[in-house]
Amino acid sequence: EDAERLRPALAALREAAPHYRRLKTSALGLQAVANNVAGQQLDGDQVQALENMASACAGALRDMRPKLSGADYPFERAQGRQSLEDFLIQGDVGTGDFNGALSIGVQAYQNFENLYARIMGRWASILKKVEEAALTTEPRA
């Protein structure tokens, strides 16, 4: 039963992986630049660079959505059934929304990584049970 719930989620994450990598690179770059320029007056080039990074982040989120929308979050939740898209990407980024791109982008790539680790941990547990069952089964003559 666990394996049947995990399989579509893992397939969706695999489909979204190239966009996740782009998202993580963009979000981390955006975060680093934002931390370096915090409290400073920005010139036009700096503002343009931030807008470009925010746009890249928003684009990666936009491209991830259809890859995730067809699969459900594979674990029980108090809120009930939820798509991977809604679980991983918690909000929309508007055009030129630097803060939204940063906060939603960082949260989305962290959610992606945490969910992937949790799914792989559950797969490892399933495989261990299968292996133990195989080792304790009497060989057929």
C-alpha cells in the first residue's frame, strides 16, 4: 500500500527535478544578493539583476507546477488530500514580486528536498522489509 502511494509522487518529483534545480540555484542566488544589499540604496543595474533572478525563480516555479499537479502528497495529513503542487509551492509569485519569489522559492525547494528525503526513507524501509521476508522464507526444493 505504501509503495502504491509513493510511486506517483516519486515519478512527479523526477519529472520536476530539472525545474527544481533551476529553482534552487535562482532562489539561493536571490537570497545571497538580497542579504548582501540589505539596507543599501540600489542602483538601476542592481535592481535589474534582482528582478532577473526573481523572474528566473518565478519561471522555475511556474514550470514545476504542471509536473506536480497530477500527483497527490503521499503521506497522511490532517488537512486531508493535497496535490504535490499545492504542498510544495505554497503561493503565487507576481511579476516583479521580489519578496514573493524569494520566500515562495526558498520554501518550495526546501519542501521538495524534505519530501524527496522522506519518500526515499520510506522506500528504504519497504525494501528492508522485503529483504527480511526473503531471507526468512524457506527455499523451495
